[in-house]
Amino acid sequence: MLRPNIRVSSVLATLIAVVSWFIASPPRAAAQAPQASAQTTPVTGKTPPLPGKSLPGAASPLPPLRQAYIREVRALKETVTQMRASGKTPEEIARALHRMRRDLGIKYKHLTPPDLLATIYRRNLIKYGDQLGPTIDYLRRQGKSWEDIIESASRPGGADLGLSPTP
């Protein structure tokens, strides 16, 4: 189990990142359904990297909200170490980490600007058949092992949306 001071620090860091993101963000018009624009490339339909501060090792600048998400996803590796030390099986660890990763996704999707959120949901539905991303059943049907699922749960994705740092 994580120590309370680590959890509080993580929550505070996330809160600070979210507040910073809102302060730094220009005012938006009312939410509209995403439309093709000059912001997506005509060939790939991918969104270019978003403006914001750079995450160390990032291929492109990322907004503070995304940086906070990446930190929390990567921190899941600590949970793996703790669960292995407590004797949990790879399946137990994979299922727990997958649930934690999905919960992080839900948390940050609630904080994501509506236009970007619509793009993310659309991409996830097309790619995984679920707006929140791949389910554990989807990953198993794709031939992923429990160890594969453990590894991927602590690796931020979104490269096809310009939202992923380099390793």
C-alpha cells in the first residue's frame, strides 16, 4: 500500500498542474463537435503536438495537465514492485494495474477540454471499441500476456495524438 504522504503529494502535484493549466489556457468558445481543420493533418488525421511546457525527455511540448497524467501513469510502476513483493500473481497485478490506469484515464478525461476529449473518445472507439481505451478483455484477445498488460499499464500512450513523451 502506498504511504499517505506520497498519495497526498501526488494529489497536490496534480491539483497544481490542473490549476496551472487552466490559468495558462486561453479562454475557449462554447464546446462544439470536433471538425476537420487545419489543426489535423489531412493525410493521417492526427492532431499535432499540443502547446505547453515540456516534460523532460518529451518529443514535443506538453500541457501541464498531460504532464501530471504521465507522472501518475509512470508512478504505477511502484505499485507493481509492491505487489510483486507481497506475492501477487502476474494476473492479479495486471488486473489491478489495468483498473488503476483506467481510473486515471477517467480522472483526467474529466479535466480535459471538450474538443480534445471528443477527439480522444473518437480515436479510442475506432482503435479499441471502447471510448476509455482498451479493456483487459480486448488486450487478452490481442494476445497480450499478463506481463505485457502490467508493462503497458504504466506506459503513457497517445503518441498518435501527439500526446506522448519519448521514453
